Amino acid sequence: MQLDEDQALIRKTLRGERRAFEELMRKYEKRIYGFVVRMVRNEETAVDLTQDFFIKIFTVLEKYNFEYKFSTWAYRICYNLVIDHIRKHQAQVSSLDDESVSPRDLLTSGNVVREDGFKALSRAETRDYVWRVVDQIPLKFRELILLRYIQDLKYEEIADITALPVGTVKNRIFKAKEILKQEMEKDGLLV
Amino acid sequence: MACLSDETLIAYNEGSLGPIESARARDHLLLCADCRRAAAAFRLLDSVLAQPVLHNPPDRVVPQVMQRLFPALPRLTSIAAMVAASAVFLITWIYIYFDFSSSSLIQALRLTTDGTSGWLAGIIKGITLVYNGAQAASKALAALLRMLLPTPLGTVVAAVAVLALAGWLASAWMRPRLKRAKANRS
């Protein structure tokens, strides 16, 4: 059986090579932390959950089936861990109604309107703006946007991880994009 | 012709429409400036989302996980404890097996117990009882070993084998419990 890079590291870890597991963590820590911190919106909690995730992965590594992609298996564990935490600790998840974290302060006056309707914020500013709006959309949309764009997963993989039908995943992602566009229009970023 | 829905525009940008729907959307976009602008906005949104702003995790994340998974100090401590316990066990066993105790420790305990009253006498009697029991068992074992293994070397080999078996049994008993404890701690 041909093993990919992740699976080779897992084999080494299962043989007792600690450094292999460390390498696996280094490879995934940024994406996992990036996902978790945007889900829970608290850095300390995100650190704890990221560490809990890696420990969980280590303890259940023997159960990993080499026929499947490691990343999908790992993201499912990560997703379940984060969702469990949110259900237990964050019953009230703030959304776009929360004015205190509005991204409006990113907008500056006198921006020039471009042909595509976006004001001429720099590319980086637009990126920061959009991702700050993502942080504020309701969880059921945010989680799918994060899985799609941070974890770079296909609709089918997201459906597998979240246990939602593929159609629902697509619809929610479409809806999330509509919300993002509407928010930009509201903030005057689109005309 | 009615304007395209956001859903259609997003699907068109993603290339997930069927060939006929896609052709219709393309034709409409040629004629409708509003839809063209909306499609461009979704395209830009997609390109921005495809380059996520990732927060950097603090440097401590991985080292702390390694520390939790492979705690260095407890590992050394448990090895030291195991070596110490084995040494105590071995010395005690040799002491009892070769009957070094009969003229010294046991006699001393018996003499101490005489004329002593109260809880101290009770404790000493208890220790003596346990020690006598252990000595009787070891004598029986020694007799058995002498019968089966008449040479001193054979006796030593048997003793080492018994010790190794005891150690193996103890580690087999401890390993799943330690693993469970580690998982619970995590």
C-alpha cells in the first residue's frame, strides 16, 4: 500500500518515534489553530482545544484506518471537539448583531469605487475585512466557510465531517456568501 | 429575462452549473450590468476567502503537547522507584532465603516484644508474625528449589527467573492502567 507523507509519519509514530508525531503536529498546528480560534473566538481556549486535539489524535492513532486520508479523519475529530466545547460553554454565540466587534472601522472615507463594485481598499485590507466579517456570521454558516476555505475541503468532505447532506452544505455556504456580500453592501464596501 | 439569483451566480462562478444553465447564465451576464457586477463581487469574495487570514498559534502549543504526552520527570521517577523497589525486594528475598534472619532480626524482635505491652508490642508481634510466615514460606520454597535444583548456580538462575516473571507480570498489569490514566488526564 502506497503511504502518503502523513501516513508515513503515523506509521513512525505508531512504531514509537516521538519526533514523527511532533512533525505531524507542526504540519497541522497552523490550520487547526486557525480553524479553532475562528470557531471559539478566544485565543486561550483555542490553544487549549488545539492541544486537546493533538492529544486526542495521539491516543486514538491506533484506530486510524490507512485507507482514508488522514486530514479528513483529523478534521472530523477536531470539528467534533470544537462543537462539543461550544455546546458546553458558549450557548450564546454572538453574531452580526454584535456591534462591538464590527469591522466597519476598517473602512476609510474617500475610497474610490472600482468597476467590480468594491471600494479600492488594498487587497490585504479587503482580505482582513472579509475575514473579520466571517468571524461574526452565525456559527452554522461560519463553521462551513472555515472548513471549506481554511481546511480547504470539498463539499463532500465537509458533509462527511459535519454529518450534513451535501445539498445542505452547499446551500449554507451559498447563504454564507450572500450574507458576506450583504454585509459589505451595508458597510458601503460594495455599491 | 429575470436577473440571476445569488445562488446561480455563485454556482456559475464555481463552474458547478450544468452546460445549459451555464450557457443561459453567460448569455444573461452579457446583457445585464447588475448581474455582472454581482458576479464580479462574488468572484472577488471567493478569491479573498481562498486566501484565509490564519492566526499563528503560540510557540508553546507543540512543546506543551509533547510534555503532556511524554512527561520526562515522572518517567525518570517511576524508573527510579522501580529500581529501588526491585532492590528492596531482592535484598529481602536473599535475606529470607539464606536464613540470615534467624539469629539476628527475628531474635531481636522476640526479645523486644518480651516485657513490652500496649500497641507497640502489638505492632512488633504483627511484624514478627508476618516475618515468620514469610520465613516459613521461603524455607519451603528453598527446600523445593534445593530438591529440584541441587547446584547453587541453578538456584540463582531460578531466583532470577522468578524475579523476571514477577516483573513482567507487574508491568503487564500496570501498562493498561497507566495508559488509561494518561488518557483520562488528557
